[in-house]
Amino acid sequence: MPTVAILVFPGVQALDVSGPMDVFAEANRFLPREQHYQLEVLGTKRGPIPCSNGLPIMAHRHYSEATEGFDLLLVAGGPELPRMPRDEKLLGWLRDTTTRSGKFGSICNGAFLLAHAGLLDDRQVTTHWNDAPGLAVMFPKIKVDADRIFLQDGNLYTSAGVTAGIDLSLYLLSNDVGPEVSLNVAKRLIVFMQRRGGQSQFSPYLTPYVAETSPASIAQQYVLAHLAEELNVENLATVVAMSPRNFARVFVRDTKITPADFIESARVDAARALLEASSDPLKRVAYRCGFSNANQMRQVFVKRLGVTAMQYRANFAGFQKA
Amino acid sequence: MPTVAILVFPGVQALDVSGPMDVFAEANRFLPREQHYQLEVLGTKRGPIPCSNGLPIMAHRHYSEATEGFDLLLVAGGPELPRMPRDEKLLGWLRDTTTRSGKFGSICNGAFLLAHAGLLDDRQVTTHWNDAPGLAVMFPKIKVDADRIFLQDGNLYTSAGVTAGIDLSLYLLSNDVGPEVSLNVAKRLIVFMQRRGGQSQFSPYLTPYVAETSPASIAQQYVLAHLAEELNVENLATVVAMSPRNFARVFVRDTKITPADFIESARVDAARALLEASSDPLKRVAYRCGFSNANQMRQVFVKRLGVTAMQYRANFAGFQKA
């Protein structure tokens, strides 16, 4: 019987815990008794542990009582986890227990606990889009990929925020016992088996609004105010009265991206907002955001978000009248 | 401050509880203090309440202590709920409390508790696809719609299985405070704002396999064995040596659907299986299942499942190599 343990702490996100647990528990309905997953929740504290939504849950054991290994050890996340102080005893336990375990991983920003334990160095890792930049800065040895729903690197499995723990668990289940059981569980829980596109489509618009008056920031403001017009290095250079070559050099130095990349990302951000909030036809959205046509907008969306503009609208548009 | 209460019981599905709670708790990050949702879990039992996945949770109060009303009262579901004995005290409390409350509703098969209390009579209701036929049979006065992710009928809100509680909560949130907060919460939890298609796409193949030798069942077996061929009332009548008119009459009497409806549903079921398990081109799937062409298959999928065959494959195909 494969063993699965999930580590929780005060302030844990309830969905990070119940998502994976419900996946493996529902799988047991479709599996012969000897293949049933044995699920256990390990707490960093004894007694009731309050989740971030206020619900108290009870761990089955204090983590320090678990001196064995597990087939799978998952660390849950929580809104405050990235700012919690290091707990050397817990980190030591994590190092020991992952050594004794088959697979291990994290849901959401549970990656920070594994990172503090040094267990993510030199490995490909994903986490909640909101915490990905912080993880990369705090732990420069980790290869953070902020655009994945989940990611496997050897025996390490990390997932994006919150409900992405369900996607990761379905993937682990599919590898363990085959796609049919995994699909049956997905249908019982009413979740899609595979999501379209990466995590970037969930993140908010990243276009930086810079208040300064450097040439780069003046050019950025200009781009944001003239999205529907023709924009390129030449006309931006004219706006800031520099040579195109010098302007491009300064822009890259100050913003870490090229002017063309900034223009495209600003257009995508504007299009996302229109797709979410309006019912304008794709052609008009493309035109208003400065894409040549709907087809070019489609291509840029697929490249940057992994979904077409039409799929993006279907995923994120407001509710129609029920 | 709007009040939200969720009723839980031993064997409750953990995701039915944490989904809605996390939606409203995350919304509080985006709302001014005076608009914060006040969340409370009410238990049918004191002390730790084990979820169906084995996790013990603690209700904030026993339901009988809640003598006030709520802005929203939700009843969670659980795998065993449809088979649990009636609890007249609880049902009386439900009747009283919904009268004192603004909106009320259910997640998953939590609808059975509301139904036992008589609160769903003559109303449009949805529930988990697996429990929808049972609800309709046990409570003939309820108008069960088994193809919805969630459904509003006046101040009553019901949702499909498990994670559909998240969709319903996002919808309630959107109505309360607008689509922007709802979209922000969806992005934090990594869930799509609107799912495509209805609940039918999650249910397993419903094609009945009848072992009997009635004309209807012989015709059904024939259909399943000759999906790729031309099928109609005339050739099925020949198979069972009846006149087309008499065969159609007997088939409808015994199966409650027309031969044409059965043929189409058998073709859709076969196509779903191929789309999930194979990477055959749509054209070949259509041909093997007896559709005239990929475009006709597309139309039938949209009519029956609310999504195209291509979208269905994207949602339910097995994991590609990571």
C-alpha cells in the first residue's frame, strides 16, 4: 500500500491539503485493496491547526513522530509561508525524511519550505505565480519556471498555486496506476484532466508602470498610451530624442527586456483586460491593442500564454446571466 | 459584513468545504474591512469531524447553536450522504434557518439534505452527475438538471460535484461585489472563471449494455457492434425482423429514447473513449464512430456536451510526457 503524507502548518491553504487528499482518496474507490493509498496529514503543531480560511483541521500526527519514509511526501503552501521564520528542526526533519522517501514535492508556495531545507538547489521548480519572483530572488540556485501548472524534475514534483495541487496529484496518480483511474477520479471531482496553457494566463498584468522620467520609462508610458498605433524602436527613439541604437541599448539596460518585447507584452496585457471585461469581437480587440489582425493576436497569445485569445476569453470572461 | 455558513457532517467531502471557504476568504484580501465575509462552519456533531478522505476538521459551532440567519447558507456533500438516514431535528433546523437566511444552496450531493427538508420542491436544481438520477427518483417534485456546473433558482443556488462548489462561489462573489474581485480570486486560486460546457462531459459513458434478447436490446447490441456503418430505423428493423414502425414503437417503449437518439449517443460515447485514449486525428475518430465527417461530429458534441470534440480531447486526454 503506497503511503502519502502531507505536511501542514498554521495558516495552511485548505485547498492545498484537501485537493491532493481527495484525489488519492477517490482513487481508492477504483483500486484493489492492496493498492489503496494510505493518506496521512503531518502537522508542525499538535491540536487543531487553523487554515488560512479559518477552518481548523487536525493532523494525524506531529511531524516529529514520523521517523519512517513515505512513497510520496508533499508540503502544502499558505499565504504567509514565504514570510515565516526558518524552523531548523523542521528543515532537518524534511532533509532526513525526503532522503528516506520515494518522491517528494510541494503544492503552491510550499516550495519555500523545501527551498529553505536546500532540497530544491539546481532543480527545475514551479510555485504560485505570485511567489515565483520571490523564490527566484531568495534562492538563486533554484531554476524557477513560473509558467507551469506542475513540474517534475526526477523524484521532485512541484505545482503552481492552490488548485494546481489537484492537477499534480492526478499526474502522479496517472503515473502510478494508469490514465484510466486518473480520468475516473477527475470526472468524480469535476476537474479537467489537462488544463490548457501555462500558469502565466492566471497572473495579473505585469506591465510595469514606472513614474520616473528616464528615457526607458518615457518610452514605456508612450507605448501604453499609443498601443493601437505603429510602435517600433525608430519612433520610440524619436520620442525620447535619441538614436535608435542608443535608445535600444539604454532600454534593455534599464528594463532587462527589448523594446519589441515590451511593446508585445503591453499589447497582450491590454488585450487580456478587454477580453475579460468586454464582449468586443476579437477583431476589434486586436485592432484596439495594436495587433495587425486577429490572427496575429492569436499567435502572440499562444506564444506567451499557451492559449488562443478566444480560449483565454472562454476561461476568464465574467459570468453570463444564469 | 456578509455572513456565510457551511454545514458539514461526518464523511463530508473536504473539497466541498475548502473550495467555497477559500473563495470567500481570498475575496477578503480584495475587499474593504466592512465588506469582509464572515465564514463559519457548522457541524452536525461536536468535536473532530472526519472528512471522506480521512482528514478530521473542526466545526466552529454545532448547528443547533446557530439560531440566527445567514446571508448565505451552504450545505456540503459527501460520498455517503444520499444513503444516510433522515435526521428530523437537522431537517427542522434547515427549514427554520433557510427561512431566516438570504440565500441558500448546496455543493455536490448536499442537495439531498435540502431535498429531505422539502426545500427543493418545484425548483430547478443540479447535483453531482452520479447522484442526479437518484435525486430525481427519490424526490419527483424536484426539477433536476444534470447538465449544469451550477444553477440559480431565485435565492436557491445548487452546484455540481465537488470542485463545482468553487465555480458556484465565484459566481456568488461576482454577483455580490462584481466580476473584478471574482476574477482576482480565481487567478489566486488558479481556477478558470468559466468552464466550458456542462457537467455531462464529466460523466462516464451512459450507453446501456443490456444482456436480454428483446428486440430493443438486440438492436442496441447491433448498433454498438456496427457504429461505423450506416444505421437507421429501417436497417435495425430488418435486424430484428419487424416493420420499421413497429420496431420504433417497441424501442421507445422499452428504452425511453428513440433509435436515432440511441445511435447518436452510442457514437458520442465511442468517440469520447477514442478522444481520451488515442491521438487519432479527429477525422479518423469521426469515421470510426460513424459520423459523416469531423464537422458533423463537432456539431453533435456541441449539442450534447457543450464543447467541441477538440475541446473535449484537450480537457480529458491523458498527460503528455512532462
